Amino acid sequence: MKEASLVYPMLGMVILTAATLAILFRSRVRAVREGLLTARYYKLYRGEIEPDYAVKPARHFINLFEAPTLYYAACLTAMVTHQVTMPIYVLAWLYVLARLMHAYVHLGTNKLRRRMSAYFLSWLVLLAMWISIGAGVSFASSS
């Protein structure tokens, strides 16, 4: 399998992040237009309280720069160490799907049990990716 094939699932995560940013921007503009916040609030994020519909995408956007950084690192590590196998490719897409489910729940109904299930699933997939990459590198170096 070609190393560059992991670019596509990584692009999926970038698109998810960009879509979340668009939702975040719209929610902040809405809050200012509705008079719930002043534009000045966004200078230091103090003195006012953001409405829940603006807090959710803000928190989700921040979250997309936490665990997913390990995902990007895993993809790049697999590419550099020539460990892009079909299982890694499938796991990479499963991670994107789990994060899409997480975003759908978090930015939508925000049902905690469903949100945590999607988040936990994404972590299991991420750990499976890293274990698979680590095992592949170990076996390749011992040969």
C-alpha cells in the first residue's frame, strides 16, 4: 500500500476541523448579533458569559487539537517507517468516522453517554494504530 494513501483520512480530519471552525464562527457571530455578547468579549474572553450554543463548538474545536494530534503523528509515523498496511489504512478511516460520530453528538444533542462512547471508540482505534505501527517497526527491525 502506498504511504501517501494516509493523506486522505488525514484530509478527512482536516475537513472536520475546518467544518467545526465554521460552526464556531457562526455561533459567535450569532451571539453578538443577538446581543448576548459584545464583540469586545472575544478580545480576552472575560467579563461576559458565552451562550451554550457558542461554548459547545468552541470546546469541540479545542478538542480537535488534543487527541487528534496523536492521530496525525501516527499517520505520519506509519508513512515514514513504511508501515502503511491495509489494517493501518482501515484504522485511520475508522478514527475519522469515530471522530465524526463524536462531533455529530457533541455539536448536536450532546447526549453524554453517546458522546463518551464515540470518544472512547476513537481512543481504542488510535491505540490500535499505534500498537500496530509499533509492532510493525519492531518486526521490521528484527528481520
